[in-house]
Amino acid sequence: MIDAKYIKYVISVCLFIAFAIFPGCSKHTIPVSSSSSPRVPVQKNVPRQATVPELINQARILSDQNAVQDALLIYNHALGLVQRPGAGHDAVFKKIILDDVENLLSKIDPEEIEKFSRITNLSIPQDLFDYWAGYKYARQEDFINAANILNAFLEKYPNHPKSEQVKMLLAGLGAIPFNKKRIGVILPMSGKYKFYGQQAMKGIELALARLSESGIKGLTIEVKDSMSDPDHAAMCVDQLGNNDVFSILGPILVSRQAAENAQTLGIPMIALTQKTEFPQYGDYIFSNFLTPEMQVQALGSYVFHDIGLQRVAVLYPNDKYGNRYMQAFKNMVDQYEGQLTAAQEYDGSKTDFSDSIKQLIRNTGLRFQALFIPDLVSRINLILPQLVYHDVKDFTLLGTNLWHRDSLLKETKRYNRHAVICDGYFSGSVNPETAWFDKAYQDLYQKKPGFLEAIAYDTAQILFMAASADDVSSRRQLKEVLQGQFIFDGATGRTRFDETGTPSKRLFLITIKGDQFMEINR
């Protein structure tokens, strides 16, 4: 049986030849007059009563002469003609014209495509210009323009016949080989938060030294200053995207636009943020920081699993910080099937917490075995003596990383017994990687490091070490390795990311003995 497509093709060719040889047979002509719309320029060398085949032939001649804009204008006239109501052989000539247009667009620069597409009232469909501009930018390795145009294409034409091809092109952008020894860094090196940027940079510099010591040589970073502005950080992502970096560390101050830019470019980004929603902006987006959810999970595992307690209570400030921790703690208790005997709020703007403490006593009858107080150490130093004054004692105190301050040792020395504090870093830990980092940092900078220096140190090593694997040769492969396959033991403990880019970390638990913080070995 003869294929129907073949028959259609033969008929199309025959009709085209017939109309080309006998132009008078075509009843559809385009008069080229001075009254034509100025928005769509008209070629002067088009015959005044040109038929569709004549227009196609003339466009092909101009195309061969590299008169691209002129050829496209004539194709545009021809397409407008065959799309008139009642025109004969519309489908045949429309296909010929569109095929010719695509062939022409495939041979010219994307800038020229975009220039022509900005002419208003064109008959040539805009989707052809969008597709070929994106395709040509991708071929030129202009990844930002390619990604922007192709992603916009999918949004505008979700059911387009070329949508699968566009998705493959976008996936291919992530498969382009990169410099495995070069990462981009976005930190606030100036502005309101420059101190945090400077702290993080010290950790990154130490990571480079450690990796070099371990045999991974020739590593480089390109640092961009976010100027303490989340919007400027998004601009930094675009700049790094064109500068041959294989991944991005940072920013600290994040924005959704920064994540979307990295996702569009297909660059793995690990931001130093506790915003749990940040990794949800794309599969190339990761975070690595200490979060409330991590802390209550670590405390819950210790309380319910390690020491076998069952009844807990929460005393929390009625502010954004306190409410977030209270809700996270409540969810954790449900997960472990423990008993939350009370969740009592207090006004953090006051210094007398007697009313809230008395209410806690009434609600619980002091039947709880552990009390969680998520607050600043300055308020903890006021609350702990007042708890003892009201005879609320002999239970385990649970605190967040904000408790991990020397003032807790000095100002509440008689009241901080049985405290269990969670933190993302503990100077003096028995963990070998933490001990190495702590000593090396103090030797280099003559001061003790904190969590920010340590997490930046770990994150730099994660990105470089994951990329150094023999089976990682593209950004997409780096992203896939990070999503669950890569486990890293560093200064902040063990870290791995799930398929969403959310980190899972084994945090440090700390108690107080005498006048010192001591690590709880588990």
C-alpha cells in the first residue's frame, strides 16, 4: 500500500510546479502598493501581481543571496495570502512556506531571528522565531539566552509539537561539559551583612587549602559580591552562568529569583540558608544550613529514643521565632508518639515571666520530663532562675543553638544543670574532621571558628569533591550525585541531600558540666 503521506507529498509538489509554471492559474495575488502597512515593510522587487509560487521562488532566490530579512518578508506576504478565507490549496502552500521559513531560520544568527520577530502584525507564527532563537543560542553556548527563551517557549506553548524537543534542549544545557575545578561564590562582601560574608570566605579559603593538601589541585573560585542585597545576588547568578563555573556556593541572603536563575541555567546551587522552601524552587537548588526542623529532630531523637523520656512541654516566646520552633517541636513529638503536656507562650518583650510559668504549672502539674525553651540566651538567662524560684526543676532542659553562648555558663551557673543544647558546630568535638578544622582555623586566623565558617568550609568541599568523581562530567550529573548519592563527613558532621535538595545532618548535642560546654557522645 502506498503511504498516504507520500501521496500527499507528491500532490503538493505537483501543485507547486503547476502554479510555478502557470502563474495565471492562481487567482490569489498580493498587490504591492504604497498603502501597505508601515509595520511590515514590503520588498520593492516583488511583482505587483505576484502569485504565491512566484513569491516563494523570489524568497528562495533572496535566501540564496543571504538577503535574509527580505526573504522572510516575502515569505510573510505569501503566508498572509494563503491564510485568507477561501484561498485555494491553503494547506499545501502553507506547509511549503513554513518549511522554507524554518530552513532559513536554522541557518541564521539568533539575534537576527529576534530582530525580525519584533516586527508587528507578522503572519509567520511567533513560536517559530522563539524555538529557533532558543535553539541557535544553545548551539552558540549562550546558555542564559537559550534557557530564558526555551523556558518561556514551554510556558507559552505547553502543548506545542516541539515541546519535547525544547525539553531535550534544556536538559542538554545541563549536560554541557564544565570546568570541574571552578565554582562560583556569592556572598555579601559589602553592605549591611558583609561580616557574614567575610566569615564564610574564611571557611572557603581553608577548604581550598584542605583539598589541595589531600591531592585535589588547581581549584579556583570566582567570587561575586551580593552587596547584602538578595536581588543583586540573582544578578550574580547570571554573571556566573556565563563564566564557566560548574556550581555556585551561596548566596546567604536568598531570593526566589536567584534560585530560578540557577535552575534556568542548569547550575547546581547550594545556598547557605535556613529557608526550608528554598530547595523547592528547582531540582538544581540545594540548601545547607541549620534549620529549626533539624534541631528539634535531633533533640527529639535524643529525648525519646536515646534516654527514653515520654512527656515533654514547651515554653516559648510569642513571636515568629518562637512560634516556628513550637510548631516544629509539636510535629516532632507527634512523629515520635510522645506526649506534649503543654505549649505555654510568654511575652518576650517583658523581663518577668511569672504569669506564664504559673500557667505552665497549672496546665501540666509539673508532670513533664523535659522542657523546651526556644529563645535567645539573653532571655534564657532571665527565665531559668525564675523557673527555679517557682520550684519548676529536676527535669531536662532543651535548648536551641542560641543557648550555645558563654553567657549561659556565667549568668545561670546554678540553674543550667540537665541542659541539652543542639547546634550545627561544636569547637572541641571528638569528631576528627571537626577537630582538624578547628585547629587549622585557629592556627590560620588566631580565633575560634563558628558555625558559619564551618558550614561554608563543608559546602565548598562538598561541591569540589562531588565534582571530582570520574563519572561526573556535567552539571546535570553533579546535581544527580548530590541528590542522595553523596555523603560527606565534615566539620559540621555528616551531611547528605535528599532528592529535593534538602540537607540531612547529624547535629551536635551539648550539655554543661561545671563551667564548660561538653559534647554528648552518642
